[in-house]
Amino acid sequence: MKKTLIILPAYNVEKEIYNLLSNMQNYRENVIIVDDGSTDNTFQIIDSLNYNAVSYTHLTLPTTSRV
């Protein structure tokens, strides 16, 4: 039997994520959500719905310019 894995990126989507994930409850075990460092309540909403979630923040270091 084949399985499908859904990887869903999320960034500051607290207004939309609850409705989306509520409609995907039957697939919860096959969904991984990557929260890309949201500054709103996106990760908390995902967590409250018991989805597999990862919070990831990519740090960008300042670059130096060369002349």
C-alpha cells in the first residue's frame, strides 16, 4: 500500500491555518507542517490541532561588501 506524505510550509497564516487543517483531520498522520519562524500564533494553532509540526527559523548573517 502506497502512502502519501504532505509537507506544508506555513508562515504567519494564523487566520487561514485553522480552517485548512480542520478540513484535513483524516490525513493528520500524513502531514508535516514546517512553520518558518512565524511571529503570529501559527505554530500554536498547529500544535493545538495535534499535527506533526516543526518550527524552523533560518538565520541570515549580515554580509560584508568588498570594494
